Amino acid sequence: MSLVDGQTPVLLEKVFDLIKNKVPSSQSQLVQEFTKRLYRNIASDDLSHRNDSDMYGAVLGLWHSFNEYKPGDKALIKVYNPDVPNDGWESPHTIIEIIQSDMPFMVDSVRMALQRMGITTHLLLHMPISHNRDDNNQVTDMLKPGTRGENHVDTVFLIEIDRQTSKDEIKAIRKELISVMEEISLAVSDWQPMRERLKDVSNEVLDERYPGSKQHKKEIQRFLSWLADDNFTLIGYRAYDLQPIKGDHELKQVSGSSLGLMRNSISDKGRLISTLPEDGREISHDDRILLLTKTNSKSRVHRPAYFDYIGIKRFNDDGEVIGEERFIGLYSAHFYNDSARDIPLVSEKIKRVLDSSGFAPQSHAAKALLNILETYPRDEIV
């Protein structure tokens, strides 16, 4: 760590001196504090082979972007190759600056985006900054880290990557990062309504219209409630209607229901059930309430895994399927790391397997079977 017990590396002291000498006195203290926070966790190895003037140029450029950003706006993203004539400093790497109102998932998602593009990251500094601004949107003071209230909290990134030599490469990187940050914003801003909808749906499955025994429906209700209790990272939601049409059935989006990433694929065009694969046609009309599977697309938010798909069918008073409530997201770490016997639906399935095995409780064979079930992939059990 570079700043420990008040000991500041000589190189950073020189950067502070440059700030004191070159930045207007009205902003000097703010820029110094900004610099101190930015480089607080930089490794000593990352300070080698650097000079004070280039570090000053990098942090001053990021400060101007931070001061320019309007909290609540879309991410401000700059990708460029700094040079002395235009920027007053230079680097052997391409520089990425990102300013965005603080949200979950940003750091992991930015790393994932660069990895997908096959780009090596040489330095990635980031920090959320609690601060106040005046009526002209200029930063007036920086508050104690973690302060949240009526103040603003924006996260800044300073990233050094492999040097990109063409304008097209730089445009592609910026375009990808803009798209990723928009997806994060959609998922985070709609998280609460998606969570409330999942809670509502979990209670709706107990209705008499839904097929199956009370015990089975209660298992489903407990599982969905457990997911809504921060055990599933909700990324998108949409409701669908299933309607008869000309000797067929059509699955169509419910207008205005899309939340999160589903907002990016709104359409008034339905899909005929007859165009689905055979197993899809069967599932669409059978009496299974819960559909659990994986999508064929990977998440660009949080972690690079295929989306988990949770579908809950809707039924009319005659027990006929009339639609679906569809959620996409990612199971939390609890789903994979907790004991399988602590996860609703999974625990009930394990109990049924153990009961039907015929093994005596606490016997060696029963314990061996339980160990197999505990370590078996959870995605396969549900």
C-alpha cells in the first residue's frame, strides 16, 4: 500500500507540490484530497517507473472529468492516448476515465468488459467519492468516505490498458463500456420493483387456480421468497400473456411490464408456440408452475455467467396456462455455498431422495448419499 500510517511516498509528495504550485488556490486543497484518495491503495510496484509530472497530469485530467460530471447522468467515459502537446502529459498506455453515480457491480463489470475484448489492464484505480456541489455543479467539498445522505456519491475510475493504436479500437472500447454501464444502471434502478414483483408472484402461486398440492405450491412459494431475500441478483423481468390465435397459441409481452435489462428488448411482436422446439411446446401448456433453466446469453453485469432463468406460469380459473412471469439474473453465492439443506426447494428434493433411498438415517450409506447430494451442482438439482 502506498499510504500507510501517514507515510506518503516521495513521488506522491512531488505530485502534491505540483498541485500546490499549478492548481488555483480555490481548488488546490480539493485536488490534493482527491489525489490522496485516488492513490491511497496503489501498490508500491505500480509507482515505479512513473514520474511526478505524468501522475499530476493523469489525476488533474480525472479531476476535471469528475468536476464536469453531473450526478445522476449517464456515465462520463473518456478513452484516449495522452500526449504532451494536447494533454500536458504522456503514458505508454491508453487511458480510460469513468465517472458514474455510485452503483453496485461497476468494478467487476468493467473488468469483465475489458477481458471480453482481450485487453490487458495494467492499472485500475477506483473509488466512490461522497461530496457536495454548488449551484453551478462544481465540487465544493469532499466528505468522509461512506457518507450518504443528501450529498452526492460518484465513483471515479482511472484505468491504464494496452495501448490502442487506432481510433476504431478506442471507439469500440468506449462503446462497450457505455453499453455495460447502461445495463448496470437499468438493473440497479429497477432492482426494487423487480424484487417487489418477485415477492408478489411468490404469494400468487398459493392461489387455488394454480395446479398441484398445497405442499408443492408452498415449496415453490418458499423458494421464490428466499430468492427475493437477496439470494438472487435480479437483472431483468417481464410478464407474458399466452393467448389462442388461429389454431395456435401466441406468447406475447405484456406492454409496460419490462424492467431492468428487459427494457432493451421491448417488442409488440409475439411468438407462436408452434415455432418452439417440441419440448418447449409441451412445457408451455403443461401444469408445471415453475420453470428453472439457463439462458443462452452471458451476463455482462456482476459476473460472466449464463443468466439464470426463473419462469412462473399464470393460470386461469380452469387451470389453463394464460401467461408467464419471467425473471433473469444470477443466483447469489449463498445458493452455491450454503448447505443444500438450507435452500428451499433444493432441501425438499434432497429429503425426498433420502427418504426413497431406503437407507437408515445416520447410516454410512445415508451420509454418503447426502454428501453426494450436497456437492452435486445446485443448478442441476433445482
